[in-house]
Amino acid sequence: MNKLVLLRHGQSQWNLENRFTGWKDVPLTQKGIDEANNAGLLLQKNKINIDKVFSSVLERANKTAEIALNASGIENLFENGILVYEKDQRLNERDYGDLVGLNKTETADKFGKEQVQIWRRSYETPPPNGESLKDVVNRVSPYFTKIIKPYILDKKNVLIVAHGNSLRAIMIEVGMYKPEEISSIELPTGSPLCINYQNGLLNNHYYLD
């Protein structure tokens, strides 16, 4: 049985400030650093050895990957003390367009809670000049199928460190949820979600503790 581990980055500064972040590069908070470190300790505690790591190109995901893997004790992923992993913008967070940088509560006050909830959670409706979740699925799925899935089929343990919406897209792609179900799924920051595969087929999934 091999594993696909999905890890949303640790808390970022704009998570803390309740802002729409999208593709904007913002750093981790101290809590985010601690979450990333704890994620690595959970990999170690559960004796999960990772063979391949993928991440978006955004700093908060990259730092989470580096901190977590440093804490995990997994040595085969490092060359001269530097984590070797693949970064690709197709794993980036959803582009929130005109909402980037805005406080979520203030935006709800301005446009109405119902409208903002549609922008945030609707599968097909994008925020102004931004991406819908369907758009994210359409860019993540081909990358996952072509680049990541072969490692899973080869029975490797894979870690993807990315963002709430790009990870939701992967959950849809691997068959955990249908598009109409995904809006209610919340992914906590810094909590590794382990998906077990048996002979290339999804077996079960659970958060590491």
C-alpha cells in the first residue's frame, strides 16, 4: 500500500489577517512555521517515508514543504542539505482576481455575504477577474494525471504541499469528492491528509495524528 499525502501550507500572514490571498506571495506566520514543523513530526511518527515531493511556486507552500521535510527525518529527499522537489504554478492557489488583498469580512459587508460565499465556494462562478474552482480543476487535473499520478501507479509515496483550492481540485480528481460536494470541505492548515492506495486504487484516507 502506497500513499498520497496532501498538505495545505501552514498559516500565512494573510490567513491571519483574513484576506483573500490567491497568487500573492505572503510569508508564514510563526504559527504557520510551527504547523509545518508539526506536519513533519507527524510524518515521522507515522513512519511515512516520502519518495517524491510536489509544491506550488508560492512561498508559503515552499517553506511549509522545506520545514516539514526537515522535521520529518526523511533523508533521501535532500542533496547537500537542500530539499529536492518539483514546483509548478499549476498547483498554485485559486486566483481571486479583484478580491486579492481584501479582508473577507469587509468584502462580505460591501458585496453581501451571499455573493461573497458564491465567489468563494461556488464550483463554476469566479470572483471578478479571477478563477472559479472549476478553472482550478481544469489546470490542476492534467498536471496531476501526467506528472504526479505515474509515481502513485509506481507505488511511490508522494507528498503534495499546496493550497486549499488546488488540493480540493486533487480531491475531485482522485475521486474523493464530486464537484457538488467539495464546497463544504475545509482543509486545515498544516494538517497532513493521508490517502492510501492499493494497487493503484484509492483505498481510504485520514488526517495524520
